[in-house]
Amino acid sequence: MPVDRRTLLTYALSGLLAHVAPVGASPTRIEAGSKWLQFFSDENGPASPQLRGALEGADALLLLRYARDVAAVCGWEESFANYAPRLSSDLNLKTTEAPSYLSEYRSAARVLAAAYEALPDAASTVTHVLFADYGHSLENTVLGRARKYVFAEILTHLVSQIGFRSFGSINYRGYIAGPVNAPGSFRHARRTR
Amino acid sequence: MKQVAIIGSGVAAVSLARAILRRRDDVAITLLEAGSDFRLANYRTWLDHLMTKALPHTPFMDAASDVEADQFALEGSRLFCRGGTTNLWGGIALRLKPEDFRLHSLTSRGADWPIAYADLVEWYEKAEHALDVSGESATADPPRHEARYPFPAIPFAALDAPVMDAMTALGIGYEPVAIARHGTRCMTTGTCRYCPLDARYAAGSDLDRLAAEYPQTHRLRVLLDSPVRKIVLRTRKSCAGVEYIDRRNGSSHTLDADTIVVAAGTIESAKLLLASATPDWRNGLGNQSDTVGRYLMIHPFLGVSGVMPDNRDRHAQELNFPTLVSRHFDTPVQQRAGKLFFAREGNQSARAIEDDLLQQKSPAEIRHLIETHTRLDLRGMMETFGAPHNRVAIANGQTRFGLPRTRIDFLVDESSLAARAAHEASLRRILEKAGCADIRVDPRQTPRGNHACGTCRMSDSPADGVVDADLRVHDIENLYVCSNAVFPSAAAANPTLTLVALAIRLAHHLTTA
């Protein structure tokens, strides 16, 4: 599947990657792209939720690489090293306990592998797997499911643990900042009653 | 061993059961819950809630098809599962005020309670401890008689500051929230609806603690998936037990009991009394005056929001609960039109950075939006008054929890619309004073069942109510209702703290009678 003009426009418009997107780069062919548009599952929730087990090492590394690249693109790379073990552990929990995400993670890892191979750099890969427009609905397809159950969820995890700080907050939905009455768990008003 | 059957496993049932078991060792309690098992503080469940934003409670909510109503919604307002609706509640824990117990005497509207604020003071304090409430003890309205909350008040958040300044300038009082957050367990996770640390009171977790305290099954039993279909009478004035279904296999059972307490919430408690009609009680138990199911009251929710004039410090909603509340419009002056309780509550408009990124906004663009488009929200709930035509009844068919479907007739009265507009104008003035732009009033919602009350109201006489001051169904010696259903008026306060106070008081009555 070629990266068409619309996809390139997405790169150019993508604020997420505005400073690194390969605007004007030559179209790149992603050979595996056509497979991404095939039907994957219409389950409401992760596909094959009963299939449990640890994600294969290479696949786990691809998901971590995706998270690291999103962090790098957003300017959160300094915090990523300390955060990565937490993400690994949480992703492992999501494949080893029900409802298992193992099928979704394996499928998403194949998307990432193909994208990393075909696209010139991390930023364009992240942009492509998150935003590339294929001109029709991706619901229930390999790519659509990967976006919903894997790429968006990992992004949410990433923001909640490290990303939010770069926007000025000291606490955020999902971050465990400390005791409610301790200074530093959230920003207090300077005045009292 | 005396047998007590409690129908329901929510906060009223658990509080009542604990208080009885602690006072008497010759009592055995069975809780019958129509819903299924549900566990809190599970890390994996929390992780899914964090990453997907979906609520794990959804399978236990009403379906739209469970209710016949033109203008009323129950979906999301209650849960059918072990521990009931406090598995999801926000946790605001307010006492009613003395005038709330004398509504009719003071305003000629609604009904008086057959008890006074003074009768509940001792039980309110116990309820605040049972619910692990954090709050400001040094408040005088309502009078606390030196009672201290178990945990100190949570500090005001930075986003409260402009609202505090505006309220001070307008002479409008405010205070820290009183809320069921365990002061040492709460780690500000921002995911209070499913707390991974069990820091927001939830009756499901409380039931775990109670079961650990009373592991002997002959003292405490919890029957899940067991909808009670009928209360069985021995004589016109005495109950023998309950009939229930085991939903797992469809079998019917009878449970004999010396005392029966219906603690099944405002809707189901009334329906069960109606469903238990006998030749002696043709219209349902306790329903000689056709009051069961009537006088349904709710709290209409209202809200006003505006854009902060300047947020260069990038303050944001960092907690998942409000820290600043006001009872300024919850006084005898507002009682005739309908009181208001409100809070600065920003969860609904909190910026979700991950969603911004997924909508292809750049980090720089998001920072700019936080500085220039952060919204301040004031959200409240107002008092409404009971009317006989607002009622709950039984509809044909069954829900997936094995309970009869519900029919609700509900009309919003015109005077409450006028009071609502006045309250919205007051909230708008605060945001204008805070310098906000783009001030918007929330559209009026379909009435919801979140704080429903009144369908089995307390009264001195069976002529105008269902239960007496001890929550005993009029003219039936061993049948009680312990639910928001017994409230004769709704006031402008979340009902849960008062419900728990009534439950502990009922335990005292049952164990000393």
C-alpha cells in the first residue's frame, strides 16, 4: 500500500510531529499495508480474550519501541527509561490475565514491524500507525483494532505516567502522586477559608 | 439464634449488619443481593479503566429497556452487584440541616420528618466514621456539637482560587468538601470511580472487611444472584420470611426470618412492598394509604462553566473530586423555592491530553490551550419536593437481574424550573466575577435516579407514609425499610450519609427493642 498524498498531508498537518515529520518526502511503499485493512475482529473488547500468555520478546520490544518513540517525539524521552519497566510490567499483566490482550498485541506488533521497516524514521512511523488515512473506515481491521486497543491505550498510559508533567501539572488521571493531605500531591490554592 | 434477613448488599445493608453484629452475638444475618459479585481495588481492572476510560461497573447498570418512563433515566444511576451503588459514587458526605427535617412546617411544601436533626446527631457522627469522611470539623452549620471527622479536610486546589476570590467579593460562603476519602489510603490517583487503593468508601470493600470480621457463616451470609420476589407474611401484622430466586439455576427458595429489612434502594424497595400484596394487603405491604411508590424525589443537577481569563501557570484539574463546595444557598431562606448545594467540579471539562494528541494537536498547541481555554465549572444539585403523581410502580416483564421491570411517572414542576433558573444565575454571577469568558449553562438533563428518595416515606401515621420513625412499616411488626426511600424530603444534600446514620440508628433500635 503506497503512502498516498493524503497520508503525506497528514504528516504535514500533524502537530504531534510538526518538527520532525518528513514533509515532502518521497512516497514510501508499505508492502504489508494491504494486510492492515483486512478484517481482524468485531469483538467488543480485546479479540480472543481467553488466549493468555506472555507476549513474545520481539513483539514486546516493538510495543516498547513505539512507546519510546512517542515519548521522544513529544519531548518526554528523559523520563522514559525510568518508566519503561512499569509499562512492560503493565503490558505483561494485560496478556497474562483475563481479558487477555495477547492477540491484539501480537497483531499490533506485526503492524509496527512492517511500519518500522518501511518508513524512514521513528517519527514518521509513529505518525503513520496513529494517523494515516486510508480513505475508508478502519473499524474491525488489523490497523483499526491496533489503533484502538494498543496504540491509543499505550499513549494514554504514557501521558498518565510521564507525559502530563510537560504540560505543567504535578498530578493527572491515573498518576499516583501521594497522600491526599501531603504537599506535592496536587497544587493547592495559596489561600484558605 | 435470631435470624435477620436484609434485602440488598449496599451501604445501608452493610452498615446495618455491622452495627447489629457488634451489638449482639445471638443474631445471624443474611444479605440477599440480586446482582452478581464485583470486586474493587483489583490492579488489572484498574489498569483497564486507566487505559480505556471505560467503567468496569457497566455490566451492573440498568438497561434502558428495564424502565418504562417518559421523562426519567435510571441508566448509570445505580448498580446491581455486591456492595451496590457506592461501588461507583462520588463520596460527598453531607449532613442534612435542621430545617430540612421541618420542611412542611416551615414552608407548607413537601413533608416533615417524624424525627429532628437532634435525633440524628449522634448517628451522623458514627456514620462519618463508618464512611471514612475527610472534612472540616470546625463548621457550625449544621451544628456538629464538637464532633470531629475521622480525617482532616482536604486542601483547596489551585483551580479553586479564582472562584474563592469571586465568592468572597460577592459575599458567598464556601468550605472544604466533606467526602468519603480515607485520609491515609487516598493517594490521589485521579481514578476515584474505580479506586485501586480502596480509599473511597465502597460498600463492596466494607463487606469484605465485615466478612473477615465475622467469618462464621452462621453469623453472616451473603447470597449473591438472589433477587427477592416477595415478602411472605405469617399474619396480617407479621412477616415469616422472603421468597427468592437463585439466578444461577433458576430455583426458588424461601428464607425464614424473625426480622426483615428492605435495604434495596428507593426504586426496588417500593417495588418489593408492592409485589408482596396479599388478600390482607391488596395494594402492597404498608400501602393502606396508597403511599408506597409515591412522592418520588430526585436532585436535578445543574451546571455553569466559563473559560478562565488567564491561566499562565497552567493550573489544571489534578484531582478526581471537588475540593471547594458551598452551602450558601442551602439555608432556610432558600427552602421554600428549593435549596442548592454546589461545588467547583472540573472533571467533566478536564483536558484529556491523550485525546488532544490523538486528535493531532501538538504539545505546544495543547500548552497554549491550557493557558487560554481552561474551563472553570460550578456544578450543583437542587432540592425538589415530593408530589403524589411522581411515582414508581411495577411494569410487565423482568430485568436481567431477575427483578420486575420498573414504571416511573415523573413530572418536573414549574416552580422548580424557576428556582433552577435563579440558581443558575447565581452561579453565572460567580464566574462573571471570576472574570470568565464564554460562560455557558448546562442544558437541562432528563431527570435521573442518582439521588432518588421518598417512595416509602417516614411518617407519624400510616395515613401519610409507609414507615414510622423507627423505619418499621406501619402495622407490620417485624418489617423495616432502610433506604433513601424513607426520606420525607430530599433537601439539597447527597443522601448517603443520612442513610448510613439511619441504618446505624436502626441497628440500635433492633438490638435494644
